[in-house]
Amino acid sequence: MEAQVPKQPASLLILNGKSAGNEELRQAVKFYRQEGYPLFVRVTWEQGDAQRYVAEAVELGVATVIAGGGDGTINEVAGALTLLPAQQRPCLGILPLGTANDFATACTFPLEMDKALLLAIAGKPTPIDIAQVNNDRFFINMATGGFGTRITTETPEKLKSALGGASYFIHGLLRMDTLKADSCEIRGPDFRWQGDALVIGIGNGRLAGGGQALCPGALINDGRLQLRIIASEEWLPTLINSLASGDDHPQSISASLPWLQVDAPNEITFNLDGEPLRGRQFHITVIPAALTCRLPPQCPLLV
């Protein structure tokens, strides 16, 4: 009698429609299926697809739901997983297939599809935090406000396709004529700041806008968020250098907080992993160990 091959746990890959034609990924999926890993694939077409596929993943009883795309796809999948009861919640896997891949880059996920897919389906599960905004929205990487948010929102798709993450920075340089600060008050435990902010970063992860280290001290399993504010009185060259290097400047304000409240006299926009949310009040809190995620060994964003 032949020895029985141990059955591998099943995974469901939720793939952003823009990456559906990725031949390297298609070959990786085929290879691991042949190696005995049950792997379902679903492709998103419109808003809400990821949440429906997460519900299907629960019905299928998979061990892992893999987000295949950029930060926006990871955001949608992670948020849907967070809403599930803990006893039904699959692990999160990540395939970096977007333009910027800020979260995946900071966590040092491999870019080769065969390595990334194996990590996504068989990597070690690690508890990580997620941030909740106004009780109904989430971000796994970062919420950004101010000038950087407008640049991320307005960067043309063709420029993103041609230049990748650098497109945000280049488009920002071209739009310096629109430089405008957001007036707001930000409060948290033993913290209060009020003024005009060019850039606001609230980081669970470290990178935003195509690889800029906006919150260089953030960790994804410490139960805290890193707040970084770059005030409008800072000289522009120093602002560019600060974003490019990740180093703090005397006029940038930093804090580490479990929650914070942002109040603005006029409507402002925060990008939650690239997904815009407009309003005048934002209550942002971290949910410790909200998910388990299959992360690379020695991920630098862990305590």
C-alpha cells in the first residue's frame, strides 16, 4: 500500500482583476496545485467583491485567504476578515501585485510569484494589529492626510503603470502649485496638537505613497499607531528630504498612540491604504492582534 500524502490546508486567492492576466502567477498556482495544495481563485470586478469572496471562503472552510493585489486589495480583504467572528476567521496571506505595494514592501514580502505564493499558503501565522476608523472602516498599513493624500488620489493610472511607486513622488513635484495645508486638531492619550498640516501619517505600517517612510517607527504587533505630522511652516526642501529619508525633522511631530481623534473645521480626506474617506471627524483606534497573517521570516515590522 502506498503511503498517504498528508492533506494540505486549502486557501482561497482573491485576485485584483488588473492582475488576472499575470502569467507568472498562473504558473505558480498551477505548480502548487500539482504539489497538493488545494487553491481556489476568485477575481474581483467591483467594490464589494472581496467581502463576498471572504464569506465564500468561510463556507469552503479554507485556512487562508490570500489578497492578491496592492494596498487597496489587502485593505478590503483584511477589513472583511476582521469583521468575521474569531473562530471563523482564516489567516491572511499576501501576494504583492499592486503599483506601490507599500505594506508588502515594508514587511519584505518576496516579489517572485512562486516564493510569494508559497509564503502566502504555508508561511507561519503571526498575530498582527489593524486600525479601525469611525467604527466602520479599517486600514492595515496607513491612513494619510494632507497634500500627500491628494497626490496619491490624483496620480494618473498611466503614470502609475509606467513608473510604479515613483509615480506618486514625481506627480507630487509637478503639483507643488496646489500645495495646501489641512487645518485640524489631533488628540490622543497625553497628546494634543492643533495647526495646519501639510502631511499627516497614521501608521500601523511604515511606508506610504510609493515607498516613502512616513512612519518609520511603526510596528504591526505593538498595539499602537505611529502618528507623524509635517506642519505647513516647514521648508519644502526639508519636507521632500524628510519623506525620502524617513528621518524626523525638528518641525515634524511624532507620537505613538493606541487611539487618536482628528477634528477639522472643514471637510478633509484621509486615504486608508489608498481608499479615500472624507469627513470632519475621525476616531482612529488600533485593534491589537485582530488578524493572523503569514509574514516573511524576520519581518522588520514586528516587535
